[in-house]
Amino acid sequence: MPQISQIAATYASQIFWLLITFGLLYFGIGKLMVPRVQGVMDLRESKIAQDLASAESARVAADTTEAAWNADMDAARAAAQAEVAAAKARAAAAAEAQLRHADADLAERVAHHDVAVANAKAAAMVNVQTIATEAAQELVQRLAGVAVPTEAANEAVRRQLNHG
């Protein structure tokens, strides 16, 4: 059969060109393209490593800055609390001074008014004694028809007021 005898010649030519194409592709890709791709991959890996290193150093710097900021905030918070405590103490001292001043002023007013009340009471008592003396003289005059001297009536009223 002639078709079978042609198979070896036909396939031999195809196998030859297959090997040539495979060799060209192998060496073309393996020797030219793979080293370029490998170089790009190495470059990317080194860039990523550099980025990670710079990110780590930035994180360390940020942590240091944050710690310094926290320390500053703690110091500021402590200073603010001390200032608040000092302001409270000043306010309490001022309030205490105002209270003492108001108490002294009120005590002075009360003492002044007590003196005024005592004076008014004494004046009222003198008036009461005078009125009682006059009333006693008039009653004795009307009831008994006897004129009582002012000194005697005044002494009797005074004794009665003192002893009840």
C-alpha cells in the first residue's frame, strides 16, 4: 500500500519541523524571555522588600512619635489637673474669705441691731415705768382721793416691775 509507505516520509518531515520549532521556542523563551521575566521578578521582590523595610521603619517612627505624644498628653493632663486643683483651692479660699467677711458684717449688723433693740427696750421700759407711775397716781387719786407723790409711785412701780 502506497499510503503506508508515505507515512514515514510525511511524518519524518513533520517531526523534523516540530523539533526545529520546539528548539527555537525552547531556546527563545528559555534563554531570552525567562531571564528578562526573572529579572523583573527579582526587581519586584527587592522593591517589595524595600517597601516593607521602609514601612517597618515608618511604623517604628510612628510608634516613637505616638509614645512621645502620649507622654506629652499625660504631662499636659497632669498639669491641667494641677491647675484645676489650684483654681479650686483659690476659689475655696476666696469663698471662705467672702464668707468670713459676710459673717463679720452680719455679726456687726446683728450686734448693732441688738444694741438698738436693747436701747429701744430700755427706752420702752422707761416709758412703761413712766406711764405705769402716772396711771398708778391717777388710779389712787380717783379711787382713794389721795395724791401720791411721783417718787413714791415711781418706787412702787419699779419694785412691782422688778419682782413681778
